Amino acid sequence: MTVPIFWYLAVAAALFGIGTLGVLIRRSAIMAFLSIELMLNAVNLSIVAFARSLGERTGDLAAVLDGHVLVLMVIAVAAAEAAIGLALFIAVYRRRRTIDLNRLNLMRW
Amino acid sequence: MSFDLLATLAKTALWMALLLQVTPIMVWVERRGSAMIQDRLGPNRVGPFGLFQSLADAVKFLCKEDITPAEADKFMHGLAPVLALIPALTTFVVIPFGPDVTVLGHRVPLVVAGAETGVLLLLALASLGVYSLVMAGYSSNNKYSMLGAVRASAQLISYELALTLAVVAVLMPVGSFELNEVVRYQQGSFFGWLPRWNVIPQFIGFLVFVVAAFAETNRLPFDLPEAESELVAGYHTEYSSMKFALFFMGEYMGMATLSCLAATLYLGGWHLPGLSYSGPWWWVAAQGMGVLVAKATLFLFFFVWVRWTFPRFRFDQLMRLGWKVLLPLSILNLIAVAALTVGGVL
Amino acid sequence: MEVAVFLLFAALVLVSALVVVLHRNPIYAVMSLVVTLVSIAVLFVLLGAPFLAAIQVLVYTGAIVVLFLFVIMLLNVSGDGSTAFGLQKIVAAGAAVGFSTLLLVLFWGRFGGLPLSPLKEADVALRPLARALLGTYLLPFEMVGLLLLAAVTAATVLARRGESEKT
């Protein structure tokens, strides 16, 4: 027996929810950032699952590859995002001595 | 149980048996070798030529008190040495040690997992090694451990790039991630007498690989994470008894698998010109494994030799070497190999 | 067999993701993220994407998460793993559960009950992916390279101590 496609999508959906929760409740910017990585991974998982399902129904290998290339791009962008994001945190920490999101409110009003 | 599963288990058991021997033997080679280089005797009391010294050391490790610092993070402190063994005990699965053989009518490839993603899998598993060091450094709650761990992770990330690019340059003319394809590519000869090993056309890549391998295994001259003169013992300062021994084993087994990888990528792997690799399956397997182990042993001895010959780098020198020398060199090598491959030379 | 592997790693993904989000100690959260990412790599293998699985482990756990660890240790935020206060927590949990349920319902409507046939050898071949990446998608591929270069430059400039801050 093979695993139905919905199971993978269910894991992806739950993972995305957990990531959302993390972004909303974490105070430290780095932790919120980690939660965003979780959300990105949930999306990646669902893209791979979609690609598999599409390839299954259409029998078209190119459709599967489209999905896989998309995931590669997402991973590359995640790497770029992590590099810049963490550099920003270091820069902010140098000035403010904190990366608590509740206290980084200079731009709020 | 299916035949394939049994064969895989048998191959895994063979690798495990070999890898677990590496640490005691290498400790002996290292101590006797260093003694040879420094013109002294080294351990020679336990057994002939001190051969059983490692056995005595093992007993000592088992009997010593296992100390966990009071302020340490107990869970991670215990987990870190176990994790140190994971890359060492998993990466061998993609290293082939012979051609496909026929056992009792079944075709058995002499590699534990002939995955199409071969080398990539190995690099991925090896890149997990950094976590055990960071965990050890963090959980010990000791500034020397922490500094050692930070240095280790910086070093591993920096040199992984050069190492990976050197490996990619080897794979490019082969056109496959599978190490068995790499071995097959290296069969034959240049000019009829020189073995067609990658070390000859890709000598620069080979140099980059070897230097990066030293850094990846934290060996002198790059053993900054555990530099005794400044960091006590680096990330494993707070470890004793068997937990310390696990780090020790992880390090030596990592060296062994990297040596096997180097032998496969650059020295023709299990293949030796002149050997026919025919006959019963066990003879083919023994030949292949024997050749691979012999080639890997060359590298292992080189590791020891270098350790007792060169002084330690300073950390900024290490970083400069990694980013400003090795990385550009490996990229140039990659471009050159790409051009030659497209040009049909390689 | 496949179902057992799936269930094991799906459970690992979700449990470790919860630890990432809820654990007070950032180092534990990051280590747990490593477990999540490796488990997702296993799911990728089950979905017939071994190359993506290897890249996931190599790039995500081998580089990105190490970067996180590095910054956490550098900024020493180990004690700063606090979460938000009561009301915000409840609203956040509600939003997360609500959104997940919405996604589940949508997925069920479109993909519910669709079976998958076992993978074939041709489905997991690497060559077609390489051709797609360097053929059909050459321009996006190159642009990702450019993006990474820009990111490296930007990160270097951002993280460098400014002249005025030097004492």
C-alpha cells in the first residue's frame, strides 16, 4: 500500500499552522525567523506533493520537474533570506542590544 | 527475509567491522608514527610492538569515571557524543568496494546503497557532523568548550564549500553522482602506462580536497577547535570516559570515510590496473575491499604524517586560507574542468 | 513499509516543529528544527525527489541552520526564548489552528482519497531534472545565482561594524 497524497498535504498544512503559531507567539526575532523557515518547508513539502500528484494524473514528467525546480528555487531564496535576515539581526543587536520584537517598535508610530 | 535485505545487512556489517577497527589501529599508528618522526620509541610495552596499547586504552576508558558537569545541559551533553558517530557511521553506505557480483543467482552490487544521489548523500550526511560539536560546546557550559564549538562550526562551513566544489569538479566529466560511475570512469590508462586516475588531470582539485579534508576532520594543522595551548581541549573539554572516547572514535572514523572517499574520487577506488576481478564473488569482494582499504590507508598515514610535521595555524590564517585561497582555487578548477569537459578533453 | 516510514517521519516532523515553536531554549529549538528538516527530507524521498532531499539536508541543515545557531550563540540570546503573553497566545493558537483547518478542508476537497501508484525508476532519475534546471529554467537559475551574490554582498555590508560604531 502506498501513502495517499492527502496525507502529505495534511502534514504540510499542519506544519504551516505550527509555523504561523511560532511567528505569532515568539518574541525573539530569531525564533520568529525559525518559524518562517518551518512555513517555507511546509510550502516546499506541499509543492513536491502537488508535483507528484500532477505527474501521477497526467503522466507528464515535465510537470513533476517544474515542481522540483520550484522547490530548489525556494531553498535558494531561503538561504539568501537567512543570510540577510541574520545579518540584519546582528546589525540591530549592535545598536539596540536586543532583538525582542516587542521592543523593536521605532517604526510603529 | 528477502535476499537483497540480507545482502545489504551483510555489506553493512562488513563496513562496520572494518570501521570499528580503525580507531584502535589508528591510535597505535599515530602514537608509534609520531614517535618515529620525533626519534623516540612510543608505546612498546603492551604486546608485541605495543600493538595492544589501544586495547589497554579501551579498558581504561571504560573504567574511568564519567563526569557530567553540574551546570551542564545534561540531555545535550549526553546526546552530543552519540551524534558525533552518526556521520562517521552512515557516510560509508555510498562508497563502492567492487563491481557487481553474482551470489547464488542474485545480482549484488558491492555498495551498501547504490543511490543515484550517491556523493550528494555522503556530503549531506557529513554536513550534519557540525551539530554534535556545537551541542557539545554549548551544553558543557564552559567558555573553552563554547569557543571551540564556535570555531569548529565556522571552520566546517568554510571548508565544506571548497571540499564540495572539488568533488563537483570530479563528477563533472563523469556525469553522475554515483561513485561506482566515478570508479568506472577511472579505469584504463593515459599513454598506455599511467593509470587514468583523477589525481593526474585534477591535481589542483586533489590538493584542495586534501587540504579541506584536513580541516573537515579537525586535524592538525587545522585542529583549532581543540587547540590545547589556548582552548584546553576545545569542545570536548568537559568530556571524560566513554563519552570522550566516542568523540575520539567519531574523529578517526570520519578520517577513514573521508580517506575512502578520496581514494574513490582520485585514486581509482576499488579498481587497480592488472587485477582481473573475476572468480567467485567473495574473491572479487575481497580484492575490491583490499585495494580500497590499501589506498585509504595511504591517506590515513598521510594524515598522521602531516599532523606531526606541521605547526598549527592561527584562526585568522585558517579563515584566510579557506576563503581567499582554497575557495577561489576550487572555483577556478571547476571552470577549467568544465571547459575541458565541454571541449571533450576529459 | 512505506506507510510505516511515512507515519514515523510525519510524526517526527510535527512533534519537532512544535518543539521549535514552543521550547524556551533557542538552542533546543534550533536542534529540533534540524530534526524537522531531516524528516521532511525523508518525506521528499518518499515523494520521489531524492535530489531535493539531499539538497534539503545539505543546504538547510548543513548551512542555513548552522548560521542560525551561530547567530544565536554570537548574540547570546539563550535566556531570551520567552514567548508572548496570554491573550496573544490564545489568538495566535486560534489563528494557526483555523488556518490549518482551512487548508486541510481545501486539500481534502481537491485531493481527498486520491491514491498514488508506487514510484517507477524513471520518476526519480536525475538527468531530466538537470536538463530542466539548465535548459528550460536557465534564466531563473542564473537569476537565483545573482540573488545569492547580492545576498552575500548585502550580508557582508550589514554585518560589518560601521566606522562610526568603532570605539
